Amino acid sequence: MTAAARNWKAMLAGGQARLETAGIDEAANKLRWVAAHLLGCGLLDVLRHLDGIPPPGLAARFEDAVARLETDEPVQYVIGETDFMGLRIRCDSRALIPRPETEVLAGWAEEFLRGKAAPAAVDVCTGTGCIACALAKHVPGARILATDISPDALDLARANARALGADVAFLQADLLAGVADASMDLVVSNPPYVSTAECHRLDRTVRAFEPRLALDGGEDGLRVISRLVSEAARVLTSGGRLMMEIGDDQAGAVTEILCKTNLLKFLGLKSDCAGRARVALAARIPACR
Ligand SMILES: C[S@@+](CC[C@H](N)C(=O)[O-])C[C@H]1O[C@@H](n2cnc3c(N)ncnc32)[C@H](O)[C@@H]1O
């Protein structure tokens, strides 16, 4: 059987052998994801195509994908997209790949905005724009601004908003610089929160491919979070909310930061489906007259 004439079953088996030899985790799952993407079907539907022989162009794209996966490149960058809150989000090395745990944060943000008429929200550190786009698509009437310090990430976020028809305004800024005082009902953010030392210990698939700027939260991992807390207090309306994703070992430290802040009231922590506290919530205390 020639390479071009192999069916999907043989191509998947051959790719799996190559990835396993290269020591790549979850080889079979990643390859099935690639096949589903190329076939334009769901992951389970790949099984129905196993006996089919792909046209040479598709077979070549599959082989290219195997070669990229062999270097430990994340499968989401290889196929160029991922799912987030039911939306297809384009992904590439300009921004962090949206993670399932960030859907917990976006879900709480969405619920808060839904209870308000024409709310204004800012997604700080937007990356691919996944949170901002989800809020714009899921909360009709919400005015959504998204900021990032990286112009490359913002280009990708703009492309996502365009592709999804999500009405989001974008601003290149260091956190909330340039955002007016008392102008936002919600500040939502998944900031960089990995300590510099931990960044060096991350899996190669993250460390070598995802932007360092998206991960590194400084020596203690709290550098950006601490600045964000004080800046959020400035831009929030009275009673407005701050919602931040935090590292799974940062609940105590972030609670302390929030409790020390005069202008915010710490409201609590929310957990992911594994029961780990991953979202911190606070409310802007009404200003004294
Ligand atoms: C953890 S990623 C989050 C991306 C996206 N919101 C998500 O949840 O998938 C953090 C993002 O923060 C941006 N960033 C880092 N430092 C920043 C700063 N000082 N001001 C604004 N954005 C910053 C990075 O460029 C990166 O896109």
C-alpha cells in the first residue's frame, strides 16, 4: 500500500507510532482531533471514516500535522482552533490557548452581566479574545472592551471577534491604562499568574510554544494580579465586580490581597469541576461622600 493510498485507520496508526516514539503524550487523542478537524466532523464520527482513503491533499495535511505534533506543539495550534463556551476560537502562537477552567470564570461573568441592563465590562489580558467574545455573544446589549499589552494577541483577538460577529472594542494597554474611572460594571481577567520559577518547570508543550508574556506572573506569580486589583477598583462603578482567574495554589494569597484593599470587598472564591478554587470575586465598595 503506498503512503497516498493509506486509509484513515492506517494513517492514524502510523501517526500514533511516530508520536509515541517521540514521547508525545495523548498521541491517539491528538491525532483523532486532527483527523476530525480535517474531515470536518466530530471526534466520535472519525470512527465512521476509518476505512475511507483521504484525497492526497488531506493526507499530506495530516502528515504535516503529525510532524508538528512530533515537536510537542499543542494540538490546538496545529489545527488552529479550539472550543470555548460553545464558540470556535482561532488559536496560534500569538496568544495562550483558552483553557476549560477559564470557562468557569467566563460563566460567572456572564451570569453577573445577564442581571443588568446594558452593562459595561472589560476583559483585561484578553489573549485570543475568548472571554470578551463569549460575553459579547452571550449577553445581548452588553458593551465589551478587551485589553492586552501584546499587539500580536490583539490582532488575533480582533480576528476572532470578526469571525464570530462579536461586538467587542479593543485597546492595547498595560492592564487598565486609558480606561476611564468608574466606567465598568465588571472587570474580568485571566492574567498571567505562573511564578517565574514554575514557568521553567511547565510541560514543554506549554513552555516552548505558548507566549511567556501570557504565563509569567513574576517571582511570586502575583505581580499582575496585585496591580490589577488596585486598577480594577479605579475603573469599577459602585457595586461593580472584579472576577479573576487564579492559580490553583493562590487562593490564600489572592484572598489576602483582596481583603487588604480598602476599595473592594472580597466576595469569595469559585471552584472548577475538580473542586479547586480558580476564580476570585470582589465588589467595588461605594465611594464615601
Ligand atoms: C493568561 S493569558 C489569558 C488569555 C485569555 N484571556 C484566556 O483566558 O485564554 C494572559 C494575557 O495577558 C496579556 N498580558 C500580560 N501582561 C499584561 C499587561 N501588563 N497588560 C495587559 N495584558 C497583559 C498577555 O499578552 C496574554 O495575552
